[in-house]
Amino acid sequence: MKSNLNTFVIIAFSITTSTFAMAHDPIKAPPHSIDSPKIASEMVECAKRFLNGIDTDRKAKWLNVQLHFKDAERGNFHFFPIPRRGVSLKELTAGQRQLAYSLMSSALSHSGNQKALTIMSLGDLLREADENPNKFRDSDQYYFTIFGVPTPKGTWSYRVEGFHLSLNVTIVKGRYISVTPSFFGAIPAVVADGPRKGLEVLKLETQLGRGLASSLTPEQRKIGYGEVPVFEETVGGLLTGNQRKIDRGTPRGLPAAEMTDPQREILMMLIREHINRIRKDLADQDLARIEKAGIKRIHFIWAGGLKPGEPHHYMIQGPTFLIEYDCTQDDANHVHCVYRDFDNDFGDALLEHYHNHHGHGHEH
């Protein structure tokens, strides 16, 4: 009897515990989210160190270094050499710059960080080569802005932006992370002479795209080749430009379902090259989302020549994402490429999930 009583108590306790757990189930992750509390925590620390490294007098002068999370500026993104809100590297001391670089790199992989810093460095070449230099193309004209208050469980974001670089990172509830829109560009795409002759920052983005286009059969090219976009009708040669939000529309080009296995492998290598600019844990989760949505549903379209030095353009579109690349300006020696998430640019899907299901998620 005693044994039966103990069994009853254990079963009753288990049922009660399960019922309590169901009634107090923690907030579930938003669908298709990139979830990394560890990296989110590191980003908070980097942001705090950056802000704490700026003395009070300078903060008072730089009112744009930290804005409200709801500020409309958070949704702006541009890759032209223009004035920006935020604090520029030019205005920082040597020590403060190191803290700024640390914040930038908290979202990037080793290769992504190298590319970003090298893109910044090209401003020195442009200043020397331009007949009428634009100060916003200088290597120290990259602006850092924090939106909201970086806290362990909070929702906030940061942006690093300047000529040919735009990184937009959003952290929701201290764990869910969005890293789009993400823009990398380079002029010159290939350095023609001088000590850095041959430098090509976005080499694989170019070579893999050209390699995939070259592999298409005449029959595949009927679908997989298009026309180079009319420059006057684009923003920097990109059809998607710098729009706040982009629509899926109808994918253009050759679907991966109609590619050979080797062609699909080149396609995935190209996609990984774009996505692997961010930290591995974040990139792996993003790639898993892409694979789950269906690799065979990804479309690729190429336009332009297949030889180096010939203007060219390509677009890759899957159910969840879009990559657009352009190299048509300055004798095809000027590259623009952008990675967008149809639903989650600027953390939109994450924020909408919390707003709709939990009544919060938008910070002040």
C-alpha cells in the first residue's frame, strides 16, 4: 500500500508540475529567428565600453551617438558618401576608435571584419586619386550610432555606416539578432597600381558569381541571363537600392531546381560567401533557415559580360532572402553588393512577433 501511495504521489506531483510548467511556459522564440544570447551579451558589453569610453563633454557635443530605439533614423540605410547621424571615426580619439572597431566586429566573422576594415581603408586611395576629393569618402568618415539602451535583456540596435559599408544589427530581448540590411562595396574593385596593386576586397563574390554564370548551358541561359539594369533607374546600380523594406515579388532567373548538382554547389558557395561575413553561430543559423525554406527554390540571374573588366550584375533570391551584386560603374571596377532579409531587416519580424504575441518588444 505504501508503495502504491508513493507512486500516486509521484504521478500527481508530475502532473501538477507539468500543468504548472504549461501555464507558465517561457516566451517561445519567434519563428525563423537567429538566437544567440551569448553573442547578444557580448554586443551589449562592447556597446557599453564604447559609450563609457566617450567623456561627458563629448557626449553632449555628439547628441547623435545614441538615439531612441524608435527614432525613424534607425530604418535609414545608405552606402553613398553623404553626411550621417552618429559619431564618426574622425571625431574619436585613438583609444575610442579601438572601442568602436570592437563594437563593429562583435557581429562580424574574421573574414567579414577584414573586408569591412579594408573597405574603409580604400578611402586613402580615393583621397589621393580624386581630382575633387569628397571628404565623406575618407577612411575616417564611418559613423557609429546606437539606438536604445544596451542591456542584457533589452531590445536595442547599432549601426556602422559610411561609404560602401552599412551594418545594421538589431538585438531583441537580449538574445534574438538581426544583421540585415548588410552592404559591402569597393572602389576600386581591383587596385590597378601602387603598393596595393592587385588588392580585391570582394574577390570571391565576383569570381563565384561569374563561375556560376559561365557554367550555365545555352538552354539554362534563356532563363538565367537578363539585361544589365539601367543605371539611371537604380540606386548605385542596385534594383533594390536602399529601400527601407523590399518585397518578394516574383523571383527572376534560373531556379536551383533546374541546375546540376555542381551548379547548386557553386550557388551555395556564393551564398555562403555573402552570409559568412557575420559570426559563425549567426551565419550557421541563417544558412539553416535558407536550407529549410528550400535550396531548389532559390533563383539566380546574371547580366552582362563574363570576362574581367566587362560590366556585370547578378541577383540571388530565395524564399527568405535576396542578394544583389553590381559591377557596372567606373569601367566595371566598382562593386556594390547587398544582403537583405525579406521579413527581418532591422529586426522587423522579431519586433512584430513580440508586439503581437506578448504585448511588448519595442523599447524607448
